[in-house]
Amino acid sequence: MEINVIEEKKNRLSFELKGQGNTFCNILKDELWNDKHVTVATYTIKHPLLGIPFMIVETDGHKSPKQALESAAERVADKAEKLRKEAKKELK
């Protein structure tokens, strides 16, 4: 995965997520919405097969968009690790 920052302001971050698709972007977007300081979390893909996801994150100023993104990414990783452990335990 490659992140290409398009715009970075105090309360707004827009970037491309090269190498990802709807599945990961939806998970990340949903996790961003779990942060009470996030006011906008959305993405678009211009073409479903060839497009690069373009994501926008805005916050209320109590947390920077980068901080919100980092926190959301950590929570996604924690959930994935929990699922991996549970699957390994149950699918022996």
C-alpha cells in the first residue's frame, strides 16, 4: 500500500491509497467514523477496476486528521489481529 498525500491542512487531509480497493477503504472509513473528533470520512474510486481510492478526512480541531487516521489504522490492525487469533484457535 502506498499513501500519496494530495492536500494537508489543519483540519483536512486528502490522500490516495494506491494498492487498495473498496473493502479496505470501507473498513478504514467506518473506523474513522468511530472517532468523535472526525467530522468527515469518505472516499471515492473513479473506476472500480483501474481507479485509485481517494480519501478525505476532516476533524473538529481537537485532533489532527493524521492523528485520527493513525488511531483508526491501529484499531483496524488490532481487530484484524484479534480475528486472526480467533480463526487460528477455532480452525485447528
